[in-house]
Amino acid sequence: MISPAQIRAGRAMINAKQSELAKVAGVSLATLNNIERGVGDPRASTLESIRNALSGAGVELEDDGTTQSVRLLSLSRPSAYETYFASQRILELIGPGSLLKVDRLLFFARWDHAAAEGEDRHRLCLLIEGATRAVLFDQVNFSLGGGARAAEVAGILLAAYTLHADRLYYLADVMEDTTLAPLEETVRRLRGLAWLPMRHPAPLIDVFDDWHALVSTYGRRHGHPVAALAARLGDGSDSAGEDAAMQADVDQAASVPETPAAQDASVAQDALGAEEPAPADPAPTDALIETEDLAAEDDVAADTDGEGDSERPGTPEAPGEAALDTPAEPDMAIERETAAEPSDTSDMADDGGLEGDDRDPAPGADATEEPADDRSADDPDAPRGV
């Protein structure tokens, strides 16, 4: 009997949602929600379905009456040697509803030390890397020896390309028998090798067999997975050269490791080297100075020509030039002052500040003219001025 706490813990360990676990277990989301909250009395069959779903995802639930435990198998190696059951298990793990949540798939070939004399000793293996765990299928006798075995391999490849086309990789060399080494050591070694992207199965099959011979043998059989795989991906005539070039690039990159930080520093150094201050181009400045000098020379030449015309001997000055050069505003001011002076003088004479004979003639008046006699009206006996 499993508890609600164990179900919650197991689901959290594989980072699965309630809807994902409910779908794999075959129960409704409301039922799983009630069970995890401890509401109601679930059936034993429902709890068993949930246990099986978590177990398939690598979660082991145990309850011996005194201790409840939840464990996650981060690495697993199924011991199914029968290819039919193993292929069904692989399809479940890489399927769209799997709790494994596939990150990448690695196909590789190994030698089989237990193969009988005269039997094909190559075996096709698969490492499935998930978000929280990895599953290694290297103890299964996958091979291309016969139409049924080739159909199983082609069916797995067809499902892999259909569901995870951008996450497929392969190894370019045949491995020794990996079943003789412990699981942890084998997985660690596989992860340390160069994984090549597998855009087409031809490079993988050519590692231990012949892809074109396989297509020629089974590609024309109606309904055979090899025919379906070839129809979906083509014959792969150009994939071998592309993958060989990619392998050379991977080997070259592995020989000279460089971290992202070092790459950024190298790029920055190149950018700084390309942006070193270069001597400024004096051409635009010289052109500007030359243009200004030419403009100044033109102005000087124009002034010189004007002065030469005015100082040239024998050339009469055009009438009206002096009047044009004389500003008009000062003359207007003088006229206003001249017009105002007689009134001011009369005012001063009325106040007794000046005698009539002592007044200065108005500016611009003729000196021979007799001064005006303003006193005749007041004093008829006063002598008149000559």
C-alpha cells in the first residue's frame, strides 16, 4: 500500500505534473488529485496503477509497515534479452507520454563475446538520456540478421526520427562488449566519447553493416519498416560524406579545447586589435582649410578691387556716393536739436536769464541780419537796435 506522501515525493523526483502521471497511470486527474490530498478511499487497483507508472519512470516505492521509502534509479540497465519485449519497452520510453522526458538518444554498435561461431557478432545498442535518469539497452541482441530483426531495428529508428529527429546521435566506431563492465562505468565512458549527430541512419548502419544492401533487400517489401524508413529519409547517399566531415570537425575541436569564456575573450581581443587607433586621415581637414583659404582670398580680392576703383586717379566720384555712405539718423537728430533751440532761448529770455542783445544767433542764421526786437511791444521808448 502506498501513501499520498510517497506519490507526491515520487512525482517530484521525476519532475512530473499530475496530469502527466495520471495519463500514464490511466486514471483521471481529479482522482489523482484527491489521492495526493488524502481525500476519499481509493481502490487498490488504482494505487497499483500509480505505483506501476512511477516504477516505469525509475521510482521505487516501498512500505514495510514501519518505514516508507522513495528511491529514484538514475541509471538503469534492463536485462530483457528478448528483442520483442525490449523494443516495446524502448518505444514506451521514447514515446510522447513517457515520464522519462527524453533529452537525447545515442545509438552505437558493440561486439558480442557470447556470439556463436559463424553468427554475426555485432549488436546494436541504445542509451536513452532523460531529464532525471538514463536507461542503457546494451544487453539486447538487436542485429540485422534476418527480416524480423531488421524490422525491429528499423521500427525503433523510425520512431526515433519521428519523435526526436533533432536529438539523435551515434558513435563512429564499434565498441567492445559493454555488458562486461559495470553500468556506471559504461555510461560514464559513453558520455565521454564524441557523439555525432545522426541526420540519417546510413552512417550508423555502415559502422557494422551495409545500409544500401539493407535497403536493396528489404526496401521493396510492402509494409516493411526498412521500406518506410527509406521512404521517409531517402537513401542517404550524401549523408556519409557530411557525417565524415562533421566527425573531422568534432575531432579538431576536441584536440584544442576552448571554453566559452576563452572564446569570448578571444573575440574581444580581436575586436580591440581591429579597433586600434589609426592615424587620422588629414585629407578632409586639409580640404576644409583649403576651401576656407580660397573663400578668404576671394573676399580680399573683392575688397581690393573696390578700393582700387575709388583710388584710381582721373576717375570722378559718382554723384551721391558720399550721401549714400553718410548715415541719415545723425542728420535727423541735428535738425531736431536746431529746431528746438529757439524755443529754449525764448524761454530763457522770458525768465530773465539772458538779455536780448547778448543772445547768440541761432545756428545757421546769417550774422548780418538784425536781431529780432521783442521788447518794442512792452517798452515803446526803448531804443531800437541798429
